[in-house]
Amino acid sequence: MQPTRQRVSAPVLPACAVLGPVAGALAKAADESGLRWAADLGSYPAAWVLAVALLGGAAPTVRAAAARSAAFFAAMSVAYYAWAALVLGFGWNRLLVAWLLLSVTAVPAVAAAVQWATRRPGLLPGALLAGAAGIVLAGGAVLTDAGAHPVQAVADVAVAAVLIAVLPCNGRTRLWALVLLAPATWPAGRGLDVLAALLG
């Protein structure tokens, strides 16, 4: 049976690398669509945290979670900025380098954490998932300007709910994630502030 599992899972990494450019091009097209809700979905963290979490949660191992998410996010970043440069004529942006660095550091770390946490009970797995949901809430519109960005605010809440209530396989993990969500949102927000300052 092991060779069969290997044959089935082997195409997954290339598929992530192929889906990344599709997501990146769609995100940039959404940015320039003139539709606020579409631009929000492509710009706020919720959709991207969800994508990384789903890749991590579906992966059979921590290593696979890290590799798949890194491949997806790196390809997505290249496509996003390539679309801006080659299709929209904005020129290449130095932020591409920063996002590629995140693609091989923070992104696989989050995916690996989700893969590990969703399969285990207790406080630490719950805290990790609360941290991921905290990134969504702290970086989203629901806590800052929900009135001006209602679609994004709903998306923020929905993604946070998926992270703390749907992905975990254990009820204790769900409970801890819910309890720790509010405390985790503040440090997540400070981390995003630091990232924004570094990206300039």
C-alpha cells in the first residue's frame, strides 16, 4: 500500500505550485477590479491564512505541509507581482523579494503548525490555532472598519471560525482555541504591525 500512497500524493506539490500563480493573478485582478469587496478579499490576510491553513491541515505530515504551502505561496507571490508588472505595466516591486522570503519562513511555519495542531488535543494545539485565527482578526476589517468593509468583515469571522471550530479534530482543542482567541489576537496584531513596518 505504501507505493500506492506515494503515487497518489506525488502530484500534490506540483499542483500547489500550479495553483499558486492562478491565485496570484486572480488576487491582482481583484485588486484592480474597482470592486471594493473583491479588492479586500485579495488584500486582507483572511483568504491567504485560510489557504495556508487548508494546505497544512490536508497534508499528511508536517514536512509536506511546509513544502506545499511554501510552493503555493511563492508561486502566488511571483504571479501577483508579475501580473502587476507585465500585464498592468506597474513595473516590478521590491516587495516581491520580501514575500518570497515569507514564503520560505513564516508561511511554512504556519502550515506546519496547523498540520500538527489540528490532529492533537490540548492547550498548545488550541493556542496555535487561536494564533492563526488572531492573525485573521487583527489584520482584517471586522475589528477596525467593518461598516466600510462588510464583506471582508464577514469573511474574517468565517475564516476564524473555520480555524478554531472546523479544522481541529478534537473537542478540547476547539475549546482551547476559542478561549485563547481574544488573548491571541493582540500579539498577532503587534506582529502584523512589525511586518508592515519592515515591508515599508
